[in-house]
Amino acid sequence: MSKKSNTSKRYTPEFKRDAVALVYSSGKTVTEVARDIGVSPEGLRNWVNRDKTDRGQGPAGALTTAEREELARLRRKVREMEQTIEVLGKATAFFANHKTK
């Protein structure tokens, strides 16, 4: 009996792009292409769906890769700003407290 690894394989963006292109150009199903290149059908289907969204052919309201990256960047920036505001608030309270003494 073989054990399955708990770690998933990581594929390069170039590999994913080529795999998606193969789905479009081969006339085969996603499952057939996935079997041919040794990836999971679910993973390849996700790559194809992401590509369609990036081309503007995805479901209404779906974020493109660029939009998802921008959203993540903005969320990090908001967290950093919230931390800065918290520190400044504590510093203001500290100095206000010590100034009146």
C-alpha cells in the first residue's frame, strides 16, 4: 500500500500557461490533458478557469489575477497602517499622560 504525500506539487507559471494552452489547442478534455501531463484534473481545471477569468471570460464579478494581487497588496498596506495608527495612539496617550504631571 502506498502513502500519498500531504504536500502538493508546485508548478511554475510557465508550466501552467503551457498546460492551459494545451487544453485549448489539443481538442482533448481537461481530464485527458491532465492525465497526459501528470497533473490533477482539478488543478488543471482551476488553471483553465483562472485563465478564462484573466481574459475577461470568467463569471461575473470574478477577480483577475492582477486584481487579486492588488487586493492582497492593499490589505497588507491597510494592516500596516492600522498598526501604525495603534502605535501612534499609544504614543500620544503616553506623552499626554506624562506632560500633565
